[in-house]
Amino acid sequence: MSMIEVTKRIAIPESELTFTASRSGGPGGQHVNKVSSRVTLLFNVMASPSLSEVQKRRVCSRLATRISQDGVLRVASQKHRSQLANRQAAIERFVALLRDALIPTPVRKPTAIPAAVKKRRLEEKGRRSRLKQQRTQHMPQEE
């Protein structure tokens, strides 16, 4: 049983993945109608013993559009003409998706606006205000 390395600390056994093959869409002539080269990878995120509860929640929230209601992540590949190449492409895409989803989002540290910046903003507002007031004073009045 081979392991798929997602990160240095997380590896998922290939036995947790399910692969299905189907006919690929698009142009291709007679060949495409008789060969099942499209590969769909299915991974049950919620039932995976390889991920912690925190990791499962993070993956489910970040990849919500790709995960079904029963917690199954679906990755399809039909880029290549051979089933084996599409299987490898699906695994690579799966690893990339999981790796990105598992990166923790940095906590934003609120910062105070420096006093000099506030002062500069207010001075600029005053300058614009005076300019506009001068414009209205020099405008000819219509009668």
C-alpha cells in the first residue's frame, strides 16, 4: 500500500482514495467513444483517519464547493488520453488542493493608525475644503 504525501507531516494511504473511470467528453473521434480515460478521485474527508478533526473542518470549509454533503471530495481529470496519466494528474491535483486547504490562515493583528497619518489626512481635507470654497466665491452668479 503506497502513501500519498500531502505535507511532511501528513500522508494519506492510497486505500482511502476511490477511483472511477468514465468516458471523457469533448472531441476525439471514434477512440473517445470506446475508451474510459477520464478518472474521478473520491476521498471521504469526514471518514479519513489520516486527518485530525481540526484539519477535517479546515478542508471542509476551504473546499466546500468541491465536497458533497456527505463529506466526499471529488477531483476529476480528463486532460490526458490515457487513464493512467489522468489518474496521476488527479492525485497531483488532490495533493495540491489538500496542501492549500491545510495551510492555516494567519491571524490579523489590528494596528493603530499612526498620528502623523491622521494629521496628514486632516490637513489634506482642509486644503481641499479651502480650494472648493475659493471656487464658489469666484463663481459668477446667474440672474
